Amino acid sequence: MSQDHLTALEMLESVKNYWNKRPCNIRHSKEPVGTKEYFDQVEKRKYFVEPHIPAFADFPKWQEKKVLEIGCGIGTDAVNFARNGAQYTGVELSEESLKIAKTRFALYGLDGNLISANAEEIDQSVPCNHFELAYSFGVLHHTPSPERAIAAIHKTLKEDGELRLMLYARNSWKAAMIDAGLDQPEAQFGCPIAFTYDQSEVRELLAPYFIITDIRQDHIFPYKVDAYKQHIYEKQDWFQAMPYDVFKALERNLGWHMLIKARKI
């Protein structure tokens, strides 16, 4: 086995360990993890802070369709696909995240197939040429080889299947703050991998496998972090003073989330 491959495996293990220690959104509620109150608060907070997600996912559109989510985390988007009647399959690298997602599905009596798998080899864990939608929100920029993941995802989709994908945007407010040493990619320190992309790089990443039908940016986090940790939504002074339409224009041009829709070639 080559040294490069060993390095990739080591990087993948570090990514898994990172998200096992603190699954994404795990602190979105102060209620005991695994309770209905906990999950309800997690969902409410996630979509309050990231209100663009439900429209981008368009959960009702996938009723009775086969949906594959790459990186289901603790299952917030997952349960909404299932509630809206999708034939849902979710894969997740972090065992701790997957355990919570399974608890969530059982608690709400929802049907779903939740699998431990690596995005870069997803075609070895789920059927190929099977799904109408592959959905991945904020995940593939954390894997060592997003190119491998895109190639594997392509195999899982039916002819003319759709990919809905969020990747971090390089030309963004948050990336500028990170470059200035004033922010970090994730809520916790030490994220092993967090690639960023501009639109031309996204097109290059997808070009062998997908035709992009829509690409845009959204989401600037406006809240004071210390207050936010206490579940207090107090905006930074400069965002508080900014008119709503100006803030939305800023998000469209400098949002951290690159929202991509594409069709399988």
C-alpha cells in the first residue's frame, strides 16, 4: 500500500474521530440527548439559524422517491425527508452521529435505512443506479478526496438523478474572517479538513459526472458567539445596524454556503 494511501486513511480516521467527539449540532439543545424535547429543539434551532436549508432540500418534492443522504449527522434533514414520504437512506462516517440519528428515527417511528459508510466508497455500501436524489449538506468538503466521493455518488444515482450539494465558499465573509484569524470553519477547534471552493472549482469538481443547473451562495452567521452558546440570539453590532435587504444581498454574494443543484450525466 502506498504512503499516499496510508496518509489518506489516517486523514479519514482523524475526520471520523473529530465528529465522534462532538457530532454536528449536538449542542443545539440543553435537554437530555435522545429525548423528544431535545430533538425538537435541535431542529427548531438548526432551521432558525440556517433557514435556507428547507427550501434547498425541498423535502416534499421527494415523496415516494429514493433519497440518499451522504453525511446524515444526527438526522435533522434525514427525519424531514422521511416525514415527507421519501424512501430514505442515510450514510454517516461518525458512529456517534449515526447512533443518535437511529435513536431519532426510532423515537419518531420513522422508516429509514441508516448505514455506517465512507462517502468516498459509498457505491460499495448502497445500490448503484438506484436513487432519484443524492443530498449532501456541508459534508464533502470534510473528506480527504471530494473527487472520489463525487465519482462514487454518481454511480448511485439513476439516469437523470439529481445531486443537491452544499460546499463551503472561498469567496465568502466567513472565509475572510478565517484568513484574518478571527473565525474557524466549525464550532469546535481543530477541524482536520475543511476545503473551500469558488464556482469555477465546483464546476471542475462536478464536470465529469454532473451538469450544474443552479449554483448560488447563502448564509452568514450574524450572532455573537458567547450569547449564542447560551441560546441567546443577539446579533453582532454591525449586522444589527444593517437593513435586512442589505444583509440578504451580502449573503447572496458572500455567503459561506455554496448551494449546488446538478443532474447526472
